Amino acid sequence: MAKKPDWSKIEDVFAFLEKKNGRALSDGEKELILGQRQINRRFYEAISAILENASPSKQFDKRSNAQSLAAIKKDFQSVPGERPPGCASDADPKV
């Protein structure tokens, strides 16, 4: 029986895609996959923080809830990383 891939390991993701496509992934494709995983992790963290702090089951007054949401908004204003993953060249100074 074949071993199931561990999707939390990036090597397993690359191996699966290379086998599926019958070719090696380029560096750009690998960078794009790594960047998307980083973005997905950031979405998960944001949703988790919102659910923890703004849950209707918590007994907060509206002002306290608004302060929690403002703090979350400040924490998640941008996608993490030095530059957009796989979207811009190193020579582009606008990024």
C-alpha cells in the first residue's frame, strides 16, 4: 500500500506535483507554492484571531469588542514577507 503524503511537508507537495505533471517544478513554481502557503497560513491566523476575539459567545461590551477588532486589523494589514510571493521581480522598486 502506498504511503500517504504528509501535506504539511513541502517536499511531499513538490514530489506529488512533479509526479502528477511528469516534470520537475521550476524555481518560480516552487516560490509561488511557498508563497501561497504563507498567505494561506496568514488567512488562518487572521480568522482564528477574529473568532477568538469577536465571538458572540464572549461577554464583552461593544467598545471592548471594537478595540479587539481594531487590534486584529492592525496585526493583519498586509500579507507577510518582504515582497509578494512570485508576483514581482527583484528589480521592481515599487514592491
